[in-house]
Amino acid sequence: MSRTLLIAEHDGKQLNPSTAKALTGALAVGHPVDIAVFAADAGPVAEQAASLEGADKVLKVERAENEHPLAATLAPQIEALAADYSHVFMPSTTFGKDVMPRAAALLGSPQVSDIMEVLDAHSFKRPIYANNVIVTVKAPSDTVVTGTIRTASFKDAPAGGQAEITDKSLDVELPGHSRFVELEVHKSDRPDLQSAQRVVSGGRGVGNKENFEIIYRIADKLGAGVGASRAAVDAGFVPNDMQVGQTGKIVAPELYMCFGISGAIQHVTGIKDAGTIVAVNKDPDAPIFEIADIGLVGDLFEIIPELEEKLG
């Protein structure tokens, strides 16, 4: 019987929300879905994965090298695990985009990237040309179907599942040319940008790094994640892990508010799946107004304080 394998993304303790969204996409293929958790101690994450409705089994693949997952070490393990599956997927996150092409190459499978709709077991829709064109692609039927699932296109698989958790041992020799050195993370008490239900972003119009504090303030009032345009990142206003857009993070919050962002196509690509887009810009001809549900022409340094006052 055909089965689908979903590779879980996690930090060693918490399951990344992208996994729940990717599970919904994987289930659309129509096969039972197993979730693989690669870790040194996979127990806590495996339990979280098992609670997702729709998961059939959760496989714990534990070994010391998986304490800090690397694409170079995960890919050969995925190749070995894929022998029992017809489909192998991973969330289309920064990490997923690093891991899956390696696994697909080892499997001799042409990868389908950024799957936004499943038509059948071998046919999928995906965006190209910065989301301006949606194409239908067909994966070969004589090899394992590999792909990354665009999490902005699918809703979270709900909690309430009781999947069986099993240990899986893989006799795989891992490459030694790559090793974990350190992880630098921009820490924040604000919601994760890619899973937040509300996101507030600032662009070049914010002016400088110090002025970006006004974006943080309104975001905290709304309980929102904070993003930025590439122009703001390149100017050094914020770290690059806050970048939203084609070369940054794809977001799909219920509410997306952007201040001082002109609306370059690369940025628009990353927010098209948002529920409601609110744009504030003092240029009435800014392209962002073409896709905004609510647009306000004005000075963000006057409008944001007014919004803060209304929010209390």
C-alpha cells in the first residue's frame, strides 16, 4: 500500500508549527501519513507530532548526530527511510528547502517545490515567477515523489490525534564533511513570524534602526510577530531573519499590517496568502495599495501613535 512520509521540523524540544500545516498538505495525497522525527532524544517532539490529527504513525529516529540536524546528515537517513514510502515531504521552510533537495538527489527523484495544491498523487500546483503564475506539475510514477509543502497554503492539522510512536533504527553511514559548530538565533518574546496570526512589518520608510522601535510597539499592542521588507533588512534596520518576501519568509497571517513598505513584487510574493492586508504609506502611488484590502495614505509616525491610542 502507498504511504506518505513527512519529515518533522523541530528545535529539539518543540515541533515547529510548519509541520502541522505540511501534514494537511500531505494528507491531501490520500495515503496514510507517517511523521519522522530525527533527533538525539525524539521523545517530547514525537509526542507532539503524535497528537496531530491525521498522523498514522510517528517514527523516532534517534542518534547522537541528530542532536543538531544538518541537511548533509539528514538526507542519507531520509533516503534509507524512504524505501517504505511512495511520497516524502517536508515543510517548505528555510530548513526544508535545504534538506529535501539533497534527499531527492540521493533518491534520484525530481523534487516538486512549494506545493500549494494537491490534485492527485502525482499532480500538484506550485507558484513560479514570484507567485505571478501558478503551474501544474506532474511527478514521475516510477520513483518516490519528493517535495516541499508551502505551509502558507494549508491550515494547521488540528490536535486530537493518537498516532502510534515507534522507534526506527537506520544502519546508515553519515558523511563527516559537515559538522555543527553553533547556532545564532535572534531571540524574541514575540510570536514566530511564520506562524503568527498577526504580523506587523516595516520598510525603508521607517527611516532607521532606532525608528523601528515604533513598529515593535504597535506589534506588541496587537500581540503580533514583526517582519520587514528586504530594503529595511539591507539598510541594517533589523536582522535578516525578519525579512518577509520571496527571498525571505512566506507568511499567511489573518492580519498583515505594513508601514513604509512600497510593495515590490518580491515582498508581495511573501504576503499574498494573508487574510487581510493593511498598508500605510505616504506615497499614494505605492504598489502595495494594489493588493491591500485596507490602504491608508499618510505618515506612519503620525498614524501609528493614533492607532496605539485607540488600542489602549
